[in-house]
Amino acid sequence: MSRRMITAMGFGLVVVLAIIMGSSFLLSLLLRFTSLTEQSLTWVILGLSILALFIGGMVSGKKGKEKGWILGAGTGLLFSVVVFLVQYLGYQVQFDPEQYLYHLGYLLASALGGVMGVNLSSHKH
């Protein structure tokens, strides 16, 4: 794997984490200052997560300029590893089957974003 690919996936991961942290902050404000419950936001959270991974995949594909599906999938895989490490090392909880399905969806969204990102990038060197 080339240095450019690793850098592109790193940029994509940073974008994913920034979007997720920002949306988590906004959702926590909604939960605190409104009568909304966590259960009422389940689909919103899932949609925002998929969107964040798609955008992160696009960033990595645009930055890498080629092999977008690999860059996007790598970004999604890096995100899943970070989540697993935080969950396992921080809370001693492993992924359950439902989480594996979520992370498979994240991986696919990120790979699709990577393909879109390569197509949006200018192919001029």
C-alpha cells in the first residue's frame, strides 16, 4: 500500500470522526434540552453515521485519486477498528451480531463514497 493511499485513508478517517463528534454534540444538546429520547433518534443516528462514512470515503477517494473503493473500504475498516478498540478496551464489550451488520453497512457506504470521490477528483497530476 502506498504512502498516498494511507494518507488518503487517514484524512477520510479524520473527517468521519469530526462529523460523528459534531453530530453527537448536536444530538446530545437535542436530548438534553428537548423531550426527545435516545430511542426516538435511533434512525437519525444510523443515517448520520452512514452519511459520515460516505463523506469520509469520498474524502479519501478524492485525496487518493485512484482505487476509490479500496480507499473507501479502508477508511470504513479503520473506523470499525477504532470503534472496536474503544468499545473493547474502554468498556470490555465485544461487537454483537447487530453491530457487525452496522459496520458492514458503514464499510459499504464508505467504499461507495470512495468510488464517488475518485470520480470527483481531477485526474490532473
